[in-house]
Amino acid sequence: MNEIVLNHPLITHKLAILRDINTGTKEFRELVTEISILLCYEAMKDAKLEEVTIETPLEKMETGKLNEDKYAVVPILRAGMGMVEGIITVVPNAKVGHIGLYRDEETLEPVEYYYKMPDGIADREVLIIDPMLATGGSASATINRLKQDGVTKIKLLCLVAAPVGIKTIEENHPDVQIYCAVVDRELNDHAYIMPGLGDAGDRVYGTK
Ligand code: PRP
Ligand code: URA
């Protein structure tokens, strides 16, 4: 089991508003950011800290600090961009790489149209972000592409996952831990997650 599902009343509450057809673009974006912060909090639970000595107004102490520079966030365009603000609120110095993929509407296969990663990507821990894990094709293609570039530490953060998408990642990439806010029932005939929240890209950008 490579997935960690956030099971928390705050998440259920925020998702209820996010999913609602009557929720407008502004509130949708704000909620994606808020849930992304909570997802990132969970995904950073095993982060390694560097030992540092600091001085409080009262005395010196040994404590730990994160080397944020070791992290890269990779949104899958377009919808993944909606989660960037939330992640960099928590890890403000993380570098950001971009991969552009869209699902061919007939084959449902991901088609890559953009790829630009920060320098030294192979040495960074990468957090892939995308609100929707449906068939898992887009996330799996992203992981393949990053592995081609030598990346070895990858986590996948999504808001809504379908069971089949989780299975795809677990089969193709058993080394990748998935963090999702919720796992929904199934995919419909057009590979949309049910009940889901609709087309995440269109809702983030107000394009439909
Ligand atoms: C959506 C979503 C994922 C993908 C998930 O993007 O943001 O990237 O579909 O589906 P999959 O798991 O079956 O691959 P879409 O291709 O609609 O592009 P967009 O973000 O530009 O709207
Ligand atoms: N992409 C979306 O935006 N929504 C879905 O339900 C599935 C894929």
C-alpha cells in the first residue's frame, strides 16, 4: 500500500465545498491552495533535518532545519499549477519544474508538450503535484520522465484519486509514495473520477 489518504474532518469539509458545482473560480483556487498545504504537511512528515545550533534570546540550543533547496515541486500542467502556491507556502525555497501533459481525449494516453526542470534535478527530492489521479497515465508518464533524468526520490501529491489510478502507480512505480486527500469510487466512461469535482484544469482556470 503506497498511498496515504488524509482522513480528517477539515479535509472532508474543504473537499465538500471544492466538489460543489456552485463553487466559483476564486473559492475553488483558494481551497486547492488550502488542501495542498495540508497535503504537503503530511508529505513532509519524514523529511530529514540538518542539525543546527541557534541562539534564542535566552540561550543556545541544538535543533533541526530543513534544507529546502534539496526539494523540487513539479506541477503537471495545467491543473497542477493550482497547487503550487500551497506547496511553496510551506516549503518556500523549493525549486519548481514544469511538465506539460494533456490526455488525448480518444486514447486517454498522456501527450507531453513541455518539460523544464531546475538544475540538478537528479539530486533533489521531487514532489509531483496534480489535483486528479484518474487512470494514472499522466502521473506515471511524469514519473518515467523524471526517472529518465536520474531522479530517485519522488512523491506524488493529489487531491482526488481513483482506485485504478493508485493501482497504476503502485504497479509501475512501487517506489513512489502517493499522498491524496481522498479516494473516490470509480472512473466513468470518459475516465472522469466519480463523484470527483469535474475537470480540475477548467475549474482552476475558469475555462468552461
Ligand atoms: C487532468 C489532470 C491530470 C490528468 C489525470 O489533466 O489534471 O493531469 O487529467 O488523468 P489521468 O490520471 O487519466 O492521466 P488534463 O489532461 O485534463 O489536462 P489539463 O490539466 O490541461 O486540463
Ligand atoms: N481529469 C480531471 O480534471 N478530472 C477528472 O475527473 C479526471 C481527469
